Amino acid sequence: MSDHDGPEEGDRPNANDGSDASGRPNASDRPGAPHDRLLLDAMLGKLATYLRMCGYDTAFALDREVAADDRLRRLAADEHRRLVTRDVALARRARGDEGPRPLLLEPHAVTDQLGQVAAAGYELTLSTRPARCGACNGRLARVDDADATRPTYVPDDQSPTWRCEDCQQWFWTGSHWDRVADTLADVTPDTPDP
């Protein structure tokens, strides 16, 4: 077995866990679907933001103040999350754990990491309705603009808006959303060389 985790048997979600016949997670099931619950190690913070914007329930090790490999593996098992890591040794040890196989990412650049995530069967598109907070992974709730007092950082001309149920940060689909959509549109599913 190689040190990297390309599209080997067992890497993709399967039809028994809510994916479609191709092994890709169902886009409509993304928010909250068990096969789409991810745990990213400390080296993947920027990737966590992208995956959250795509609607994936993505825990990040540093948000949870968890850095030790054994604690990461236990957290992934306890919360039924797929471990995503750049750490070869951690991925190798976690392969024997209960739950989904870990996903080992080789690249440093987030766009290349997104390519490997796409190659593992995850759909990387933005929905018209944001579901997850990019900062803390909390659920977003649409704000009734007529009844809400906006924070000063929210442009008056942006509607609709959403607020994180956990950290209370506000979101809207402005120019940052468009830049992320452009980045995701350019992602090419990429598997590491054997």
C-alpha cells in the first residue's frame, strides 16, 4: 500500500451511506449527512473554510483545541467523522480505526487539496443558500432583513443575509462568495501519482 490516498478501494463513500451510484455524496444530503462529516487536522485550516462553504459539516482540529494524533482519531470516531490529514503517519494509523477511511492529502496549496478532495468523490460547489459558518462550522440561519439590526460590517445593500447560530457572525453572498465559486469552478479532480 502506498503512503498516499488516491482513489483506492474504500476511499469513496459507498451506496450504503447516502451516496449516489457513482460513489459521490448526494449534494442534497450534504449538510448533516453522516458520510459528509469531516475532521481536518491542524494543517488544513484554509481547506476547512472552503468545505464549510460547500455545505460540509467540517470540524477543524485547532477550533477544537485538539492537536495530538490519538485525540484526533478518537474525536473522528466519537463524532463519526472522516479524518482528512496531510500527516502520512496519522493517516496510516487511522486506517485501522472504526468508521470511514482517512483521506490523506499530499499538496500544500489549497486548490490542489480541493482537487484531491474532489477526486475522493466530494462535490465542491456552493449552494444558493449557505449552510455552514466558514469561521466556526455552526449552522447558518437566514436573517429577516426587515427585523434585524445589521452589524456595521454587513453592507446595507446585501440581501439575503445569514447569521451563524453559534458565533453570531453574519454572511452574505457577495464578492468573496463569487471568488470562492470561481476557485471551485477551476478545481480539477486530482489523484496523487502512485
